Amino acid sequence: MSRYLMNTYARLPVAFTRGEGVWLWDTEGRRYLDAVAGVAVCGIGHAHPRLAQALCQQAQTLIHTSNLYRVPLQEQLAERLCALSGMDNAFFCNSGAEANEAAIKLARLYGHRKGIETPIIIVMERAFHGRTMATLTATGNRKVQAGFEPLLGGFARVPYNDIRAVEQVGEHNRNVVAVLVEPFQGEGGVQVPEATYLERLRAVCDRFGWLLMLDEVQCGIGRTGQWFAFQHTRMLPDVITLAKGLGSGVPVGACLARGAAAEVFKPGTHGSTFGGGPLACTAALTTLAVIDEERLLENAAGIGRLMLESFQERFSGIAGVVEVRGQGLMIGIELNRPCQELVQWAMESGVLINVTADNVIRLLPPLIITREQARQVVDTVVSVVTRFLSNEARKTWS
Ligand SMILES: *Cc1c(COP(=O)(O)O)cnc(C)c1O
């Protein structure tokens, strides 16, 4: 580990030098099946030739001009994202946290325009929205916040998947202006709410005049088998935030808005030097084109269902496995004990997996994954989990 890097990550002792599709090769030439995809970033796989070519060409043409001028690729990307999502306009930035910062600022400004001096945004327990001061305050995880006090004011927290709790805040607090929520929680342990949750949230927001703001940074861009996770329902949010899968690893984030929310920002109210530059927009436009042309939504939905069903089948009745859940290629396997060491075990078997919220195995494979490759992930995970649970049992008996 380099002493020249700030100590912000407990990194695994492996480095990759090359990728192709779902595969990564390390410095020793060992090959791994990447079922993390750079944390839901590399949806179209590593080193997609079409993306590589588009980026090369754009780099040779124009990388940056700033938002002092029109950026035609940014206008194209905004139009495409609006067509896919039903939103009216877009603001571009460089990360998920920044996309959520934009949404938080938008909601506060929306409140001030309505004469609310201290606007409040309802956020959820176990939520993850980023590491900037506003987004770590919105995050529902003390570990993310501890040591960074004073946190920001202007947030009220309720349990996830609990409509009544949201209504109760509204009944007691006239300053609420918005709800910020992940359609499926990622870092919080791949939490899947009731199927009607978003639609009922929409109804509550309409009743109180609040904005419904969806953090689709992780679950958006095809991850769950639809372009956006809210498209599993029949409602439209007011604001959507995107990042991870949007640029296939080239940093790009977006805050999309609709209706009154789309009219909030004016020149001078928000901005970003790098946001929506030609290179990032090329990455995003190419990513969207590849998802479309390679029919990756269908693939994510179909392979995701297969994986979920085989896990459910093979783990049924196994003591220690609490639940298998997910949507599309966002899959969580909750164990009844912390299981971080499984990451190392699976890596030794040639598969990259992730563990989040201490005891939830999280799989976020590239959207291009084939049946065969999905079977390899399932076989490896079932095998390491089985070994892990029996080892643990032996430990407690001895
Ligand atoms: C990763 C993530 C973020 C933060 O994105 P960064 O690009 O790391 O700032 C925000 N929200 C959700 C749901 C995420 O998964």
C-alpha cells in the first residue's frame, strides 16, 4: 500500500492491469470474473471497443470547453436522458454525491420560492447518498457521519419502506419540501421495498406538495432491468439523480427534473466546471447506445431473474442465509453474521464480489453478463458461502 495515498480505503491487495467484458486480469496474469463492475459502474463491461473508439475520437477532437459556452454533446445527452426517463431537463456534474447535492439544493430553492425559510428534506434510515457534507448528512449510516459533525440541518429521517412514518412527518412539520429516497437501497444492504412503495410515496408527496426525488445513482441505467428503477412502477418522480453506470467509468453525474422542479435553477444558482464536458457526454451517450443496441435491459432482467432464482433455490433451508433479494442485476444475499472475508475467498476462486452493510453479499455484475458467466458467479458464491457457514459452525462448537 502506498504511503503517499490518504488512508481512506481498506484496499484488497490486488491490482488489475487489463479488462475485457466481464473479465479482469491482475498483475500476475490471473483472470477474474468481475461481479462488482466497479460498483455498478461498468455496465457494458470493461474495455468495450465501441466506447474506447468513441473516447479516442473525442479526445482527439475536443475534451473541454466549460459551461461558459454551449456544449452540443451535453444538449444531446440531456435530450436522450429526458426521452428515456420522462423528465424535462438535466444538470450535469461528475459524481453521485454531486448529483445529490444538486437535488438537495434544488429542493431547498424550491422551498424558499414557496416562502419556506428552513426547508426540510425527508430521508431514509440505511440510505446512502454520498460523502460530501450535505450528502453524508442525508445518508442514514452513523459510520459515514461520525467525526464530521456539525452535520447540516434541514433533514428528517424515517424508516425505509414505511409510508406512515413519512406521512407523520408531514402532519407535524410544515417545512418539509421533498423526499429523497433510493428506489432500491444499495449500500444499505440491497433493500427492496414493497412493490407499491414508490407509488404510495408519490401520492403522499402530491398530497403535501413535496418533490419526490429518487437517488438512482446505483440502481439506474439498466441495473434493475429497466432504464430507471422507478420504471418498474407507474409513477413519475420530480427529480432523479444518476452517476455510476452512466459513463462506464468516465466520471459523469446528472440531476434530472420535471415540471415545477425543472424551473427552479436560474443562471448563477448552481454550476460545475467539469460537468457535462464533451468527453464525459461522449462516454454517456455511447453507454446508452450500447445498452440499447445490445438489448442489455432485457439481458439484465432475464439473467437477474435466473440468478435470483438459483440463489433462492440453492440457499433455501440453509441456516445462516437470512434472505436472497434484488431486482435485475442488483442482488443481495443477507447472512446472519458479518461476512467481509467472503470477498477474499471468492477472489481466490476467481470471482469478484462485494459485501455491504457488514452481512450482505452484493452482486452488481456487468449488464452484458451471459448465462454461462452468471452460472459461474452463482456456483462460486454458493460454494464459498457454504464453506464459510460450515467453518463458522465448527468454530462455535470447538
Ligand atoms: C455510490 C452512490 C452515491 C455516491 O456516488 P459517488 O459517485 O461516489 O459520489 C450516491 N447514491 C447512491 C445510491 C450510491 O450508490
